[in-house]
Amino acid sequence: MHDAAPPLSDHTVTALVTGFEPFDGARLNPSWEAVRLLPGELALAHGTLVVHRERLPVTFAGATGRVRELLAQLRPDVVVLVGLDAGARVVRLETTARNLAQARIPDNAGHRPRGEVLVPGGPPRRYATWSASTLAGRLRAAGHAVEVCDDAGLYVCNATLYAALEALEAGGRTGVLTGFVHVPGGAAGVDGVGALLTALLTELADQVRRRRAWRHGVGRASVPRAGRPLRVGLTGGIGSGKSTVARLLARRDATVVDADAISRRVTGAGGAVLGRIRSVFGDGVITADGALDRSAMAGLIFSDPSARRRLESLTLPRIALEAAQEMERAGAGGVAVYDVPLLVEQGMADLFDAVVVVESPLEQRLERLERRGLERAEAMARMASQASDEARRALADVVLINNGTEADLADGVNWLWDNRLSPPR
């Protein structure tokens, strides 16, 4: 099943990939040198990615105007904007463009803005529409040196990303996967970047194809994959039995990656994001042994939605990056299951080959949570903060109904494995 071509009429995905001309007297720009070496077509499993390579001028007006023209002309499915950051150590996937231009040096037209708004009345920030953290994790697992950055600067690179995202939104095309890649200067700006861009483009193209397959009603897993695990997103509301399903899948030899377990690791004593949490929320959410006080934080975020958003902005990117790396360890032909509560809320569905939703009647969920010691009122509040059953069901490839015994649920998991997830023999 996994090796067959998906029953879709169009297997072609179109990408716009841009680099920049040399600037400030340089002979070459590593961003364009990497982009121009990409082939005009990349082979996908049972499909083709058509790559339009374009060189942009290093001017605020020229680059932003040209990228708008290209988006209107080509109407691509994927947009990868590539620029140079001479101070970068490795390739960076940028997540954020600011509505501001401020230059240390003039652009190639001699324009040197000092705190100018790019688009009057526009939002202060726009965000890449691909999951930079997940993509970085997958690229790292494939051996590429890459990191995630939350700031594209204030020079022409930033302006170009902002203009692209604005133009796509204005045209009603917010679903186009769009982001910015900064490459280092010197030889490091070209060596290996072509392979990384190829891997990135392939990931994005397959995400587009999975979305098409799901919309056609044939399921995301119908899109072929080559040389990697089947990636399964497992989600469900609190008390639905999602963790039990994960445990049952692990017994069937799936590699199960638990978002909550990674969260506890990165917020534990010495964890990767603990210092940033402390700086934002203060010592009141830190335990005596230097870990996140999860009870104190839970009380804070469930009474203050803005606090929840701030916490998620600190933790979720790191969790996604580490989860993506762990999933790839399942290897080609394996099944990697990501047990993640916020799959729907974070718009992650098309990152997976299959989305499995566990659903259970409200009263059964409340009874399970009460047995765990969670008061009914608090359980209801936590449910209210999550996506609804209807929203999860709307994005599912498979819905497992957990309204009986664990043996009944195990039967459902066995059916899921044998009919939808089992690696080909």
C-alpha cells in the first residue's frame, strides 16, 4: 500500500526558490550560488517537483516588488527564500519577519532605511507558514547542520519574507508553504547547502501532496515515501485514551515518541528551555531542585491564555525539533508514532503520513480523569482549552472510538496496525 502511487490526477508540485545577487562590492552571493545549482526538476516518489530559480536584487524596493510579481505569475505551492547571513555558523530556518526596515549599510540602490515601516498598517510580525522546528529536526536527523532562528533581521532578507507572506495573504493563499533560509558566508555558504535545500524542498513538496491526498479523501498515507519511516501523528483530548493507544502501538513494534516526555525533559533541571522560562515567568514557576514547577505553571496558564501562548512559544519549537529527530530513528520501513496532544491546535496534520485521533465519550473521559485525581471542574477547563472532538475528527485519517474496555481498544489498534500502518512485508 505504501509503495503505490496515490490515486490523484496531479503529482506535480511547484516551488519558487530565490537567492540574491552580490551586494556591497562582493563578487558572489552564496545564497544564489546555492540556489542556481538546484535542478529545474526534482524527482519525488511517483511525482515531480518543478523548481523555479530566481535571483533577486539586493534592494528593498526591487526584492519585495520582484517577489510579489513572481508569486502572482507562478502561483507556486512552496516558496523558499534564501539569503546570506555572513555571521551565521550553520544554515538557519527563519520563522519571523518584522514590519520594519533598518539597515547598517545601504542596499545596492543606496537606500539605507532607519526604522521605516515596510507596510503601513500591516501587522508588526508575520510568520513562516512551514513548521521550521519539525523540518529542522528531520534535516538534522538526515545529517544536515541546521538550526531554527526567530528573527530574519531588518535588512532586505526580512523585507522580502514579509512581502511574500503579505502578498500570499492578500491573494487568499495562506496555505502556500513559505519561509526563509539563511546560509553562512564564504565556502560554508555553498558547500552542502544544495543537498540541504533539496531535502527541505522534498519534505515540503510531500507535505503539499499529503494535503491534496487528504482533501481528495484517499488519506495522507497514499502519498509514497522513500527511505524513511511512516510518520503517524497520534492525538486525542485529555482522558480519551491516547496514551493507551500509544502503548499498544509500541507493542506492535512502532517507535513511539511522546511529546509530554520530551516536554518534561526540556523543562527539567538543566533543560534546554528552562532558562528562558525562568526569564519570562520568574522564579515562582521553578522548583527548589531547579526544574519547572508544572503544577504552578498549569495553574497560571489555565487561568491566563496569554501566559499559555508565551509558554508554548518557548517550549513547542524545541519539543518539535527533538521529536522529529527521534521519529527518524525508526528507519526506512519502520513506523514512527508521535503522541502529541496539540496536533490540531498547532496545525501539524500534514506533517504526518497518517493522523490517528482517539475519541471517547465525555463522561468516560471525566471518570478516567477523576480516577487520576483531577477534579471534574479542572478537567472540564482543560478540555475547553483543547481542540474540540469535531475539529480533531475533521483532520483525521483514522478515528479510533474508545468507548469500551481496554481489550476492545486493543482490537481497534490491531485493526489500525494491520490495515493502515503495518510496514510492507
